[in-house]
Amino acid sequence: MNRYERLNALLEILAERGRIEVDEIAAELDVSAATIRRDLDHLADQQLLTRTRGGAVAHAVSYDLPLRYKSVRHADEKQRIGRAAAALASRGSVVGLNGGTTATEVARAMATRADLHHAESETALTVVTNALNIANELAVRPQVKLVVTGGVARPQSYELIGPLGTRILEELTLDITFLGVDAVDPVAGASAHHEGEASINRLLAARARKVVVVADSSKLGARAFARICGVEGIHVLVTDRDATDEDVRRFEERGVEVLRV
């Protein structure tokens, strides 16, 4: 387990339990107590937890891990999902992308599609995003016309949120939107932990002719705090092979095409 994986594990355990003890977690993760103390000090410096005499207690933000720690979770699955989803975008499309690790993999896969590489003067795709990290990666791709929404940056996800972003999106029409979500349920639809992200993601979905939700199987059947869109607004769900037949059946019964990759 590398350091990022360990930090991610610590934050997830803390979010679940509310409190952790150094010696207990050191044994659980099979590392030294000194290593755990350094990791907890590092996370405390970033205000992601509060150190106690023998361990740490959770901050309110612990349920919503910063993007840099989420990136190691289900990494292989997210890359496969990203490649499969990216293949759904046609040349010349106007593509909407929100933030998150799985949506980032979609952006990377689109940017490296061999059939979209052309002379610098030709635009193969127009990408509209509220994610600063995705914008940073796509800005150097000559085949991509990049449109970034306005808004206030949210440090946990690098997403721009708020009314400045919604004003721009209200003026645009998208062919296809890829939505990374915190949860997607065949009854409740797609949702996010943060209401500001959910609001702008809802508009990204509403402005698109086709909505593709990209989510690893751990998010299926789950619900988060703020609704993005109902299941009737989702055309395709791209997930990984660990999704059960029952998961797939429940979504397909609601009219959603499911791709397991």
C-alpha cells in the first residue's frame, strides 16, 4: 500500500467510524505506529481531521474526500469505464463533463482517441466543463475546443459551482454529457454529496440530448445528499464488471442502457 492509498484508507475509516486510534489502525493497515502518526499529522495540517492524544477524530468534511485522495480508489475500473464512455462521443460533438475521478478518466480517454487527432486547425470535439483539473488537461489538446464555466472553485473536487457557472450553461446546447456521481440508484437517480455540485451537474444533464452516468459498481444502489437528476434522465450507465446482474436488471427496467466493462 503506497502513501496515497494509506491516506485514502485512513480518511475512509475515519469517515465510517468517527474516531481512530494509532495503535489499532497501525495493526489494521500493517504499518508502524510512527508511520500512522506522520500520516495523521499530514492530514491534520490539511484540516481533514483533528488529532487527539492517541489518534484522530473526523471533521465534517470527511464524508467527501478530496479528489487527490479519491484517485486511487477503483483506479483500474475507472480507467476502463473512462475508455468505454469516451467511445460514445462522436466526432464534432459538444460534450459536457463534470468533475470527479471517473469523469476525469473519460476526458483523458477522449483526448487520446486516435481518431480524434488531426491538424491543429481542426476541432474534433467541443468540451464544456466546470472541472478545473479537466480543463487543465484538455487546454493543451489542439483538437479540443474547451469551454470552461464560471463559478467558485470547490477545493475538494476542483469543480466550479454557483450562479456564474449556471448562467453560461443556460446559453448552451450539449450533444452528450458525462456525469461522474457520488451515487446512482434505479429509483432515486443520480446524486452528489454537495448541493452546489449537484446544482450545476443537474444543468449539465438538462442541457444535453444524451446523459451518460459513469460510476464504478460501489456507487450503484446508493443515495447521496443532493439530487442531480432522476433515473428517467439517464440514458446510459457505464460501470464495471463487479456490478451484479440484479443491479443491471433494475436499471434496465427503468429504461437505462447499462454497459459493464
